[in-house]
Amino acid sequence: MPFEFKPDALLPEIVHVRPQRFGDARGWFAETFRADVFSQAGIPGPFVQDNHSWSAEAGTIRGLHLQSAPHAQGKLVRCVKGRILDVAVDIRKGSPRFGKAMVVELTAEGGEQLFIPRGFAHGFCTLEDDTEVVYKTDAYYAPDHDCGIAHDDPAIGIDWPFPPSARILSDKDQKLPRLAEIAELAAAGEGER
């Protein structure tokens, strides 16, 4: 099988994906996505949009982002240059793990991927300068449903690898509300695949 799929230990709805690399003297080759294999592993589709971000400096934080229902998004995330600390937070209303965060390092060198289903907020912090991240989504970008949660919300308690003074955030991300303030969005993705 060209992929290894492993549910996260803390948030088992999130799936760690490791593509198999086939190498020789020239370098390596890997399949990074196959709809049939991912479907058999329980990762729904179809994915309808690809996104690509570049961050100039280490310490750049993007997130924690989500789209509210009915435009909630599942994401398949990978780092294609550099390294990131990738984060997902359970925001499903009634979930016994509501507000819990899982954190994992994704690297271009390792090729790891993370599937984050609907009902979870997502963000990442770059661990190196000149870092690129690509991700697939299973719903189109819907600006009127774009929202997020403050990356430094103490109720979530993410241990970011940079002190607040060294974190680089967009103006929008600096103004995101706390989890308690968006309780009505906790149902994002409920009732959807």
C-alpha cells in the first residue's frame, strides 16, 4: 500500500497519513493522494480545492481557522518546504473532547500529511524560514462563513514554540475571538459528512 493511515491518539477523527516514498540514485517518488485508497481508509471526499501558502519567517502562525456550517471544511494538510507545527482543535458541540488540541510536526523532508475533518479548527506555526504548506479542502472557500479562534486562547492551551513577542500573525488572526465566544459555531460540520 502506498500510504499508512493512523488515527490520532488524542483526537482519533484526525488521521495521520504517511505516503510511501520510492527512492533511487535520482531521488524519490511518492503518491500524495489517491481518492480510492483514501476512501477505503475512511477519509471522505471529494476534495474540491487546493490551497498553497508561503511564509517568509519562522514563527509565523496561521490560524486557528474554520468555516461555519453549511460550508465547513475537511482538510488534507502537508508541508512541502520547511517544517511546521500543525494544530487541530475539536470544536464539535457535545464532543467529550471539545476544546482539546492535538499538535504534530509536519516536515517536507518526512512527507507526513494530516487529515482534519469538519468540526475541527486548524492552524500551524512555521518552524523554519521560507516554509510552504499545501492543503486540499472538501468544500470551497466561503468568505461569509470564514471564522476562527484565537491561537493563544488559554482554554485550549496550545504550547506554541515561540514566545508571544516572536509570533507573526495577520491582523485578522490577531483579532480572532476565544473559543467561549464562538460557542454557537461549535456545531460547525455537524450533520455533514
